[in-house]
Amino acid sequence: MAARDLNEILRQHRRWLKKPAEGERADLIGADLRGANLRGADLRDADMRESDLTGANLSKANLSGANLTSAVLRDADVRGADLTRADLSHSDLRGALFTSAIFSRTDLWRANLMGCTISPKALHSALNCKAR
């Protein structure tokens, strides 16, 4: 996806978050976002199903409520991101960095977590269980 197109989608999404009638929800379904710099982006409630975010920088991004079902986040930098209520079911998270990410009520059903970096506390929060 061209940077210009992505910037316009993000601009419209910011408007939608403030006043839904004046903007448009980010529709990034199946988007090729490999290596994209989305550091600090506000992608709350964005639809990013089946998008390819391989190697993308999502550090400190707000992805709360985002739909990332079947997305590819291989080797992505997601440090410090807010993934509260995000749907990462069936996603490929191999090698992703989730240090300091917030995983409250995050759906990780059948997500591939091999080789990703995630704290036990964050994982337990996503799975809604208590650490021992």
C-alpha cells in the first residue's frame, strides 16, 4: 500500500473516531503493510483482518478493539501497544515483540505465538487467568 493512501486512511480514521459522520473507519482488510511505520498510530476499532504487517512498527500504537483476525504480524514491533479487546485470533505472531504491550481481554484464539516476546503477565491477562 502506498504511504499516501495509508496516510489518508489514517486521517479519515482519526476523523471517524472523533465524529463518525465526518470520517471513515479504517478498512485495511487484506492490506499489504509489510514494514509500515505505524508507531503511535491510533487504530482503535480498525478493521485489519488478513492484513500483512510483517516487520511493521506498531510500537505504542492504539489497537484497542481492532480486528486483526488472521493478520500476519511476523517480526513486528508491537512494544507498548494497547491491544485491549483486540481480536488476534488465527493471526501469525511469530517473532513479534510485545514487550510492555497491554493485552486486556485480547482474543488470541489459535494465534501462532511461536518465538514472540510477551511477558507472562500480559499473556495471562489476555487469557483471563491468574499467574502462579
